[in-house]
Amino acid sequence: MRSALCHPLAPHRRAHYRYAMSIRIASLQRYPVKGLSPEPLTQVSLTKGDYFPGDRLFAIENGPAGFDPDNPQHQPKIKFLMLMRNESLARLRTRYLDSITTLFIEQGGREVARGDLSTKEGRLAIEAFFRRFMPKELRGAPKLLTAPQGFRFTDSRRGFVSLINLASVRELEKVVGSAVDPLRFRGNIHIEGLDPWAEFDLVGQVLTTPSGARLKVTKRIERCAATNVDPQTGLRDLQIPKSLMAAYGHFDCGIYAEVLDGGTLEIGEDLEAEQTTLAL
């Protein structure tokens, strides 16, 4: 069935619609350290104008990147350890405990490093691990960076919250001829209920939750070679951007949104699109 978002309108008409569709939150996840593994969540509280809670709080410089915490500016992701070039990161399992500001790193089922990221000693312990783990991939001494208030180490300057349509991922599986783990796309919110690629029609729209949270969808997400890496094995086993371009003529999968009003998000609850105006 055609999504209501794609319903054709007669030319030269303007129409007001409140879209009757069910967008369900299938999962929530954050990525405390840029390039490292996700942490599943059951509920989050969003704040107006802020980022997804606990997401991209830290990054690891791959040699000096020129980042100034007193004047934080968006930096290209190639300046940090990240999956696009450092697929070995996917072999690590990490978790960050906010209550004790500590990052734990496991490899092969055993803990290989931990550090309190609020202390110099803790950051040095994590940096020392990465010097041992991937010496040939380092351009200089690795340095763990902490995002100042109001800043995050996102790929996009305005990548506040990212959403992935699971139907689009399932459709992409038909193109690549293989299972595609949605975690390859490192999104914060996985959604169900839309037709494949119908999330692109949400750009410019506002999504609401029962708690009153409002998310304005701002742009599509262009994908890079990081998605070629299996997030479970660390193998670079697929050609996701190439497959997207060959099949659909673009590199996009997922959408970014900004938080207009705060509120909660929970697994299983619905998002609804507010009334909008279409001009044709």
C-alpha cells in the first residue's frame, strides 16, 4: 500500500493533511564514544534544542585534530578513530556508565580496558589501550576528547537525533542479496510502520510523541563506507553506499531531526506527524 506521505495530489494545488499513519519506535540506542559500539535503551528524555541523550559524548583523536574545547568547532570525522577507516573498532564491545563516568572495553568476551573519563588517569588508560590495539592505524598519539556543554562529536553539524526506517533496511537487503544489520547505520531511533524509503517524505515535517516531544525532520543522511563494516564481526563485507547508488541513485539511508520540544521516547510507542502544508 502506498504511504499516505506519498499520496499524489493534483498539480497546482495546496493541501493541508494530518497524516494518518503509525510510526512505531522499534529500538533506541546511543553511541557514547564516536566509532565505538552502541548501547541499547528502553526510554530517553529529550530536551529542547539538545542532542540525543548520552550520544557522541566522546571521541578519540587519531593524532592531533586541532580540536579546541574552549571554542568547539565541528571537525571532519576522518580526524577521529571511526569505522569508515578503522573497522577493527567493531570487534570491541564498550559500555559507558554515566553514574561513575567510566568506559569499559571488552574484546573477545573479556575486559581489556577501563577508565574514568572524568580523570586524566582514566583517559590515559583508554588512550594506552588504543595504542596497543591498533598501532598501525594511528597517525599520532590517540587522545580521548570530551564534548563541552552544547557540543557533540556527530558526523553532521546538525545531527541532533537520527532515525532509521527498518523497512528501508529490509528493502536494501534485497538489493545487496544479504542480511543487513540496521546497526550498520548507527542511528538513535529505529522505526517501523512506514513503507520503504517513505521516511524521506518526512523531511520538513514534525513528529510528536504522547509525552509532547516534538522532532522536526531536517535532512536525509548520506552514507559512507562505515556502513560496509559488519558491526558484529568487524569485517568489511558489503558495499552499502555503492549498492544504494546503483539501485536508487543516492547514498541516503535514514533521516536527521532536531528537538523542538522536550519529552520522552519509549520503545513501542508511536510517533505522529503534525499537520503540514504541501505546495505543488
